[in-house]
Amino acid sequence: MAKPKDIDWRELEAIIDKHRGETWALIPLLQDIQETLGYIPEESIEPIAEALNLFASQVQGVISFYAGLSLKPKGKYVIRICRGTACHVKGGRSILRFMKKEVGLDEGETSPDYQFTLETVACLGACFLAPAMMVNRTYFGKLSPPKVTSILAEYGKKKGEG
Amino acid sequence: MEEISLTINGKNISCAPGTSILNAALQNGIKIPTLCHHPNLEPVGACRLCLVEDEKSGRIMASCVTPASPNMVIHTDSPTIKEHRINIIRLMMANHPESCIVCSQGNRCELRQIAAELGVGQIGLYPMPHYTGLEAANPFIIRDLSKCILCGKCIRADHELVVVGAIDYTLRGFKSRPATVHEMPLEKSDCTFCGTCVSLCPTGALSLKNTRYVGSPQNESSTICGFCGVGCSLVMGSVDGQIVEVNPSHKQDTVNRSTLCVRGHFIHDFLSVPERLTSPLVRTDGDLSPAAWDEALELVAQRLIGIRRKNGPQSIAFLGSSKCSNEENYLFQKMARVILGTNNVDNGSYGSGRTITSRINERLDAGGRVKPLAELERAEMIFVIGANPAESLPVASYYLKRASRMNGIPLMVADPRKTALVPFSSLWLPLAPNSDYAMISGLAAILYKRGSYDKDFISQFTEGFDRYGEDLSSFKLEGVSRVTGLDGELMERAADLIEGKKIAFVIGHGILQQRHGILSMDALLNLALMTGSLGGEGKGLHFLTMENNQMGAWDMGTAPDFLPGRKSLHNDLIRKNWEQNWEVKLSPDPGLNTIRMIEEAEKGNLKALYVMGENPLRSLPQPERISNALKNLEFMVVQDILATETTLMADVVLPGAAFSEKGGSFTNMEGRIQSFEQAVAPPGEAKPDWEILGLLFAKMRYPKRYSSLDKIKAEISDLVPVYSALERNEEQTWIKESSNSRLFHLQGEGEPIHFSPVIKTEPERSDEDYPLRAILGSLRYHLGSGTRTAHSVRIKDFALKGEVEISLEDSAALKLKEGDQVRISSAHGSISREVMLNPDLRPGLIFIPVAFHNNDVMNLIELTQLGEANSPGWKECRVRIQKVEDLC
Ligand code: SF4
Ligand code: SF4
Ligand code: SF4
Ligand code: FES
Ligand code: FES
């Protein structure tokens, strides 16, 4: 079972060191860590700040501002359901409700086995596919409950398994 | 550059290009409401309240972030604008809690004021208050972020002004708010409790935790902070004659701009504690009992005159105060010299480096003294030596951090400890204590070898460079590394950093209180001369003076070897001049300094001591020895605001007034003379020190009457050319430098400045019995020995323990862990402390903060005058540490 990786401090340090002194490189650095570890461990805020001559509070501010950056470990598959207007009109809300039941998670939650994280977003920019969602970087559109079930099955979640 | 002209509200105005519409309006007396704008902060355009309309384009824009452009026709108050503004305020109010009505900000809340001005009462919107919980565990600041309107002033104050970075926005949208890292309470963050964010917050989201009073003060008056040498401008709020609240002054041309430090903002409780002296006390039958002013003063006059008659003028000494005003120090030393005929005058700043700063007097003839801190923000490079201003003179540290972080000015820090400035520096030189002179000469030697020195400057303004160069070329760099512990590569990198630049030196107590302070000062002046880093903007020497009027007390002649104007007593011409000024014969005998006063009292030669505003029993080394020496005196007068260890020993106690209770002037570390007015009346029968001295002059039948402050100011400005501006009584003015050095002469006349010989390095001998070196230094919550700051209720509540800081290596070797009780002993005494591990400390060093536990750390060092060089050497001593359980 895929657990969040134990923090590999050496890997983390290497990423930070790569950008040492480059105050402008905060966001690329954070993305780098996010991609490597799946999240940005809280303990890395101070070392990042020190390396980039920033305040730790600034680093935290940036991490908490961007939806793509997270201080909490996330599941292997991050499901993002659109809550934008177009999707809402096309029944996005019931898709979300259905999804919550299917994966047994509320918004912002991650399953204990770190397989899935459920999130919502304002607009995925795929309104023509409404109602839409993303799993990691893949878009899925014109959703219906059966379609959601089959997508989840692709990602290894059998119907009914809580 | 050509001015831009535009119209605002029908008025034709012009402004410099780049001026925001808001500033253009303000400069022309047109008011625009704002919530997120502050003149000292970068504009962000967050609140949108400052909206204005351009008639031509119909555009509506935030005036604080929109530059004025030619021919704009702006309306700041049109019906459209008003409507927008009202809506913005309504939305803010909808987000605001109902507790608004009972908010302690009261009518000072800018949001409420603006709402009232715009006539927003009922908002007619669905309220969506934002509950965040109240944070009030620390004794300084209350945070109630439910009242936050996200103007970001606190964050910008924290980043741009004080450069601490304790807070920043977190999250976005509705949940967004200013937060500390990991959302810890302030006391667990980097927050220094400077309170600057609180002063700028336009709402009740941040407020001062008041220990005494809730609500708005009745009166506000401006004064100058009485703690450190920065001399911040304050506004003191009072209720019924008691100071209840302190804030930074609203004026723009102050040294602190809108900032303060924790001491200036929060630690003024000493002004109204029961320990304040409220009536004169006279010792009768062994006890001090209240007496009338006239009786007490008569006694002082008679005893002093009597002792002089019997034992001669050398048997009396005067210890003045670096916390008292210029006027008071002037009168004090005049009483000593003119009435009692002695030069035995000193002040509390002896221990914080007067003898060392006096080196610039000797070598530069007092040139280069006016050094505004603001120059640091325009320097080419800054070299901070032996200073931790983030703790000692916090507002000075803001300048350094801004210079580095905002202006990208390279900062080099030489300090045995990793100070709070190190993260802002380009290079840190972690040198061994007392080895600064070697490090500085080492840098000079490297530059000399590289041939990189300011040849024009040297030939124009100095003498003796050839000889100096010879010294440098034979100077052994290996020796430098041995003494300083800095390897050759680090020294080369340091030389790279200063090469070709003019240096602004910032010198702190690491040098000013060091046993090799004079050697270091000499080496430093040589380096400054060699690099042409003297005379002019953005270069030269900034001294971080610990006490707020350290400079002024010295300028006024409260020093054994200086007459007013910092003129040497040993110069016959100068002495003659003052003999004429005062119509008296002056003793040419050099007077006793603080240490020699104690020594002479020990020997029984000193019979009387007049102490004004000092507490030698707490501030000098070896308190027991001091106490025994003072017991030897026949007569001791102590004039102070608080009952102290020293007043308890006095024969007469005269109650003085604190700075907030009198007028006068202080001279800060920059050479800025700041006059201040009385904010509240002194308690009980206490009187301003100048008034007490004036009455004594009369009692001692001096013909001139000092019945008003103006008379004293007039005499000073008349006789002391450096202070000629004092009489004008301006809020602030600068000392008028006068120096015979060619460098400081506009016409280039005068003497050259001499290089001094390079002193060979010598490794310090170690001591097996005392293997560790203790550095004594300040924490920002206290000033000096802590006589005043220890009275603070907030500081008591904060429960600081003044732990000894030990490196991880030493604590492992000594099997010590955090919280252990230890005994720290030196050759002179011992103290107990709790252990705090400091991973940044280098092995072999420990740090002990001064002022805590009645400043008992003074037991560790010796009261002695170090060699002919006259350095106090109270910065560091050799100690050993034992765990208390092991001792029992
Ligand atoms: S706490 Fe005060 S200063 Fe800070 S953002 Fe909120 S309202 Fe503005
Ligand atoms: S009190 Fe000072 S250090 Fe603390 S958050 Fe406010 S501005 Fe920053
Ligand atoms: S920096 Fe010094 S003068 Fe300024 S507020 Fe703090 S103690 Fe007072
Ligand atoms: S509203 Fe759902 S993708 Fe735009
Ligand atoms: S004052 Fe201009 S937007 Fe706040």
C-alpha cells in the first residue's frame, strides 16, 4: 500500500540547495518539493526561508495561497471536482455528493491509505465538458454517476468499497 | 524633473512625476479617506477606500497606488465615489463582529471613524462575522482577528519597517488573515513584541494589552524614549497624571519613523510603581526618614562644603547620569568643578564605552560625530562589529536589516555569536572574543598586500601611511588566524567584500566594553582611513550607545577629563577659556573616573559622593566590594527616581523626576539633540533634577540663579559651540561639529589624521580552572542593569528567566540538559542559572544575559581599570560551570 513517503530529508535538502540564494525561485522550489514528496512538509518551511533569504511567514503564506501546494500529505490520486458555475448548472453538485459517498471522503480529506484525496475547485477551465473533474492531471467531463464509478474503478476503487 | 499638473476637486495642483494621486492630494491639503495606506509603508491598494474618479476617462481608481498623470481631472468626493466608499465600508462592517461597540479601540478605530464620517450606521447586509478567537496569552499584544479588515499594514510594518517577518498572510479568500508560521501564538513566533503592527492597525484587531487601564487616554504628549541611545520619539497617553500607554510619534522626521521596540512601547511601568521616590529622605539615627526639601538641600550644601573645607576638593566625587538630560548633566559637572573645585565627575556610561569612544576625539578631534542612522540605508557596505542591536538598540537594527533586505547593501558581521543580524548578512566572521583588533588589522594587511587602498584620500587627509604600510607588510596573517580562529580563506572573503568600497562601521558593546577596546578602536580607525571610509555620507563610524543620553552626558562634561563640548581638560587653552567662562580657577588635576572613585573610597580618601540617576550597586562589577567602599564614605547623596540598592545606603535621598515628568534635551547616538516637554507631573514632591541642582546652586551661594530650564539652555548654547542650537528649543536639531582635522573642514584646512601603529597579535592565555568564556550581553526586554525595566509588570508576567546559553558540544561534555540548574563561577564570584541549549553557539562560549536576577552577573567580573588603555573589559570573562546537584 502506498503510504506518503517518509520524508527523505536528504532529497529535500538537495532540492532546497539547488535554489539557495534565489529569492525569486520560491514557487518553482515549492512545486519541486510538492511533486517529489506529494506535499510540502511543515518542517521544511524554515529551511526554505533561510535558503532563499525570505521570512518563514512569507513561505507559509505562499504555500497556503496556492491550491496546487499543500502542507498536508495527499493521496496518490487527487480528485478535483469542479464547483464552477457551468458545472453547477449541469449538476456538478450531485456529482460531488455522489463522489463523496463513493470514496467515503469529505472535501479536503485524504483516505487513510493515502490512495485518494478529494478536493473542489472554482473552475477547471473545461466548462464545455461540464460537469467536469480532474484526477491528478487527467480531465474527465460530461460526468454522470455511472461514469464516476467507472473512472474510480480505473484508479483501483471498486464500487461499494468504503 | 518637470512637475506634473492636474486638477483635483477643481483645484489646479502640481506634483513631482511618480507621485500617487493620494499623495498629490494630501500635499495640497485635500483629504481622502484611507485604511491601508501609511506614509512609511509601500502602498498596496488593498482596502479600495481611497477611490477617486477621473472625470475625463470616467475611470475609478485607488488613488494610493495610481500615479498622478498630466491633465487628470480628479474628483475625490463625487456622488459615485461616495456611494462606492459607503458600500466598501458596509461590506467591511458586515464582516465585523458585534463586539465593535465595546471595542477598546473605541473612537480611535479608523474603520469606525470613517464609517461615522460616511454616515454608515445600519449596514443592511447579512452579517458574516468571522470568528477567530482571541489571542491574549502574551503580556503585550492582544490579537482579535475577527476585527481584521486585511489591510496588511501589520504585515508590511513587520516586513518593511522592523524586518522581523513574524507574520504574513495565510490562506485566501474568506479565510485569509495575517498569521505566524505554523499559526503559533506570537510568543512562540519570531515576534519581538515591538508593537509596531499594533500602532499601525486601523481597527481593534491588534491592540496593546493594557495592564492598568482600558480605553483611550485623556491626554497625549510627545517625548523621547528614556532607554537606549537611539532616542525614539514617543507619544505618551496619560489618564489622571499617570502614563497608561505609549506609541511611536506620528511625526515623520523622527529617528524611529513609525516603529518602536518592546522597551519603548511596553516597559514604562517604572514611572508609576510604589518604589518611586516622592519626598526627600534624610538619615537620622540610622534610618532614612522623610524631610522637607529645604532641610535636605541645606544639609547637602553644608556637608559638601564642610567636607571640602576639611579634606580638600579631591575628597568629593560626582557620579552623573547618562539617563539625565543635557541641562542636568551640565549643571551637575559645573557644581563639581566650579563650586566644589574638583574634576571627580563621571557618569554611568563609563562602563559602556566612553573611554573607548573618546579615541575618536583624540584621533579625529571629534570629527565625524554626526552620523544619522538613515545614512546606513544608502551605504556601499556595512560592517557591524561586536554588536547585536536586535537586542540592545532594536530600532538601529531595523535600519541595518532594511539596508540589507530592502536595499541589497552588503552587510558583514563580526561577532563571536550568531546574532540576529547574521541571517541578513553576506558574511559572518565568528571570531574569538577580544580578538577584533587582530581581525581588523588582518583585513587591512590583506588589502595592503592587494594594493587596494584609497591613495587620494590617504595623501590628502592623513599622515603616517608609509609607516603603517610597513607595519602591515610585516603583519603575520597566521597569527591572526591563531588569535581570531578565522581561517585564511574567510579573511580573504571578508577582504573581497570590503575591497574598493566605502565602509559604514557599526560598533557595539562587543568593542565598547571589551578589554582590548582601545586597540580595536585604533585598528578600526586605521582601516577606515586606509579605505577612505570617513568624512561624508554613508561611511564612517556609528556607535551604538546603550544609554539614551550617553553622548549628551559626555558632551556636557560629566567626565573626569573632559570639559563641556567634549574638550580635553588637559589642554591649557581650553581650561583657560572655561576659567573665563565661569569666572573661576579650574583644577588641572585629572579627576577620578567611576572605578577610581570606588578605589579611593575603599582607601578612605574619598569622603563624599553625590550620585545622580545611577545605581552603582547594581550596575558595577563586584557589588559587595562597591557596597563596602560606599560604607566608607562620610556622606553620600543619591538623587534618583526609584528607591534602589544605592538609595538605601545614602545619607540624603533626593527624589528626581523621570524624563516624562520634565523638560530638557537628550543627544542620541547619531548626534541628534532632541528637546522634550513634560507629559505629566512628577509624583509627590519629586522635582526635575535640574531644578534640584538649581536649588543647590542657590544654597551654596552661587550668584547665578538657575530658576528655569531656558536659563540653563541659554548658558549651554552660549558657552558650548557644539550645542549652540540648543537655545532655539527646537524639537530636534543636530550637534555642530567642530574639528581641526582637515578631513572635516569644508575648506580643507587643518591637521592631517595620523595612522597609529599596528599592534602585534597575542593569543590570550587560557585558564584550566575556568575553561569557558562567558559573554555578557543584553536581551531586548531589559536595558542596562535593569534598574528600571525590572519594575515592568509585563516583563514579570512574561516570566523570562535569563538562562545561561550553552553550546550543544559543551552541554554534552558537561552532561547538561535544558532546564538544569548550574553554578557559574569566575575568579571573582559565582551565580546560579538555568541552562538553555543554543545550537548556534560555538563550543567554549557561553552567553549570560545581563540585568536578570538583580543583575547578579556583575559578581563574575572584576571592577578594575585595565591597563593604561583604560578599557573596562566588562563584556566577557572566564568561567566554569557545574551542575547544582553535583555540587550538593
Ligand atoms: S490585523 Fe489590523 S493591520 Fe493587520 S491586516 Fe488586519 S486590520 Fe490590517
Ligand atoms: S510586534 Fe513587531 S515583531 Fe511582532 S508581529 Fe508586530 S511588527 Fe512584527
Ligand atoms: S530602540 Fe531604544 S530608544 Fe527606541 S524605543 Fe527601543 S529602547 Fe527606546
Ligand atoms: S465551471 Fe466547471 S470547468 Fe468551468
Ligand atoms: S488606501 Fe488606497 S487602497 Fe487602501
